[in-house]
Amino acid sequence: MRRTEGLPTQPGWRELVMGEGLSYVDTVTPDGSVVSYWREGVSYQFDKAELDVVVPAAARLFAMFVEAGNYVIAHDLFGKLGVPDWAVPAIRELWKDPDGPTYPAPPGRYTPMLYGRFDLCPVLDHSGRLVGVKLFEYNADTPTSMPETALTQWNWFLRNGWDHSGNGQFNTLYEGLVEGWKHEVRKLRGITGRAVPVVHFACSSQERSGEDALNCGLMMEAAAEAGRQLAASGEPGFEVKFLYMCEIVRTGPVNDIGQPIGEQYFSDPDHKPIDVIFKLYPWEWVLQDEFGRSAVENMLLPDGTIWLEPLWKMLWSSKGILPVLWEVFKDRPEAEFLLEAYFEGEEPEGFRAGAVRKPLHGREGSNVTILIDGEPVEQGPKGYSGDGGEDGQFILQRYFPMPEFPSEREGAAYHPILGVFTVQEQPVALILREGTNRITNNLCYAVPHILTGLAG
């Protein structure tokens, strides 16, 4: 694994990148200056042997999360993961899978699941070769970085002439999403008998950079392509439709003070029922008010709305899953992919000598603190709504130094993190982010990668 900078860049590359969909390419720094979120003249290179370390590790981690989910359910650890008591019965019911021997689903029920993104720290040997990975976290509910992964870095690879013999890129995210949608719609139709004529897509209207809307848009286009391919093969296709979360209409009886009572249903502003919906909006936000309660009650009805990602993804997206993983796998070979982790207050004496304190819910490193000898040495940004701030629940994860790649041009050292996307249980793509801080935050850069030595 190596980092190369000073690569040739084409004139007008910023406009090209924005035209490809990365409209949030500009990042405003705390001092008011504007820097590019996308690294056009930098890349990381891996050979096939190094990729063959990353991909199986991600696949194995996915299976480990399934086992950890079973452990949470069996030991009733929902509260420790930040799940409200009233949502637990629904998660127990929806976790059941018709293909799963541990918690088989009742006839006629199927809960689709599409994608996620592992954030992995590369482990390098003394020569700089990637020989392992450590799990930092799993973005299981609302993973972003899809446009820069599927589109921007692939187009970068092509326009800069890297697509010659022996080079490649681990990047079938878009194709994987198309196949994933076809798989899920077919299963929904076959198991539940639903026609699935339309799939709705939603995100927040309050996110101003355009990041959520463009990630949601890429997912919607992949679904639309899946619908076209189904129709071309002689199966029923399906349409796609976008709306904001605030535009979802809840209908049903209410009491004298406007609180919902009885069965509630959801429709779009055109009064079309919402049968299946993909939402790029965290479940911990959805469940903050009566809308969330209605959504949870509705999803258990035979004709209730089906949500992607499913409600049970709360188990995996909570940082509380990290101590659970450690408890389950600490004495097994899979521990090589993990960092020791505990719920705060349950850590062994002296653990804070080198630990990372993380809230159960967060984004872009919010409210994360690195502790050395018990004292904070680096802190992430504040302000993620939904993580509870200092009053919320935290976990402690063993501090693991990220590798450093010095930049002679900039006089700084960069710390990369590997973002490995999965569709269903399969790893499908890689994107890197790097920053000069040890906590990956919203000021880090997205960096493309090249696989070398693939010929023969």
C-alpha cells in the first residue's frame, strides 16, 4: 500500500467532478477558507494480494455482525445499544429471516436489507504492505460516500488513463446496487405477494450541502435501472419516486389532542401509498417523535410500509455493537479484525491509557475523543443531533494508531481509512478518506485508489 501525490490533473477537473454529481466537492474549513473534498492529484495503490486481505475480512465481518445481532437479541441488550423499549418487539420480529435458521420468519414476511459501509484501519507490516485490517465501525443504516465511490473515482481512473493493462479498481458499487435491488424486489414479491409497483426514496430537506440528496439520488437511479432490467427480462418492473422525509403523509385516526390512535398508514404528497421506501435518514432520528412510533407500528401490519434500511439496522449502526462483537469473538480467531471495546463504565482498570471514546450514535467523528493516559489528546466536532452529546451513552474502543503517509508537498502526514461497501453480504467497492487528524471528520478528503499488478 502506498500513497502517490503530484499526479497529473486535467484543466477544469473540478467542474468535471461537479458535473458528475459531486456537487459537495467544496468544503468550508473553520477559518472560512474553501478546500476541495475530492483529491484529484493523489491516490493510494494496492496490489491484488493486499486486496485479497481486505475483501475476505469485510465478508467475514459481515457474518460476525449477524452473530452479534443474534447475541443482542438472545441477551436482551437493546437498551445498551440505544434502542427504545417500545421499538424492541418490532426489531425482534423484523430480524427474523426466511433464510435464517436461528430466527426463522413467519410465512409471508420478508424484511429486505441492501447495503452498508465498513470503516477499516489498514494494518501495515514493516515494509508498508497491507497485511490486515481493524474494524473502526460499520455504517449500517445511512452510509454515504456513494457518488464519490461509484462515479467520481471511477471516472478519475478513466480520464487520467489508468485503465491500461495491469491496473484496475475495486469498484462495482453501482452494479452491485442494481443487482441488489433486483434481488430484494424479487424476494419481496415472491414471499409477500406484494406487487411493488413503486419504490419511494427520501432524505432530509434540512441537509444543505446536497450530500444526502445526491447519495439518495444515486441509490434511486440504481433502483430505476433494476426496474428497467426486470421489465426487459419479462418480469414486472417498478417505478421510483423521490420525496423529502417531511413530505411523508401519515393518515389514520387521532384522539382529541391530535395523537394517532389505531392503525396509521403512509402516503406521498400525491396521495400514493408508500409500499416500499428507502430512507437516507437515521433511525435514531425517526424514532424521536410520534411519527417514529407510528412507523414502527405500521411496519408490522401485513400491508404496512417496508423500510430500507430495516429497523433492525439500529443494532449494527450503534457503536454499542462494538463491545458486543468483542464479547462474542475475543477468544476466537476473528478477534484479529477487532479492537477491544467496552461499554463506558465496564472497561477494565487502566483501559483509558489508550482508548477512543465514542457515542452510540454519531457521524463524521462527532463527539469522539482519543484518550492517552486517561486524558483527551484529540476530539472530534460537536453537534450531531441524536447522539445525546455528553449526556448520552458512550463506548470505549482500544486506541489503534492509524498508519501515517508523509506528504513532502504539504509538509504533513495523512492517516487513511478504508471504506468498504457491502451489498447484502458481499463486499463490492473501496473508497479511501484521509486527513491530518487521527479522527476521521467532515474535513477529511476522499481519495481514489488503483489496483496494480492485475495482468496475468
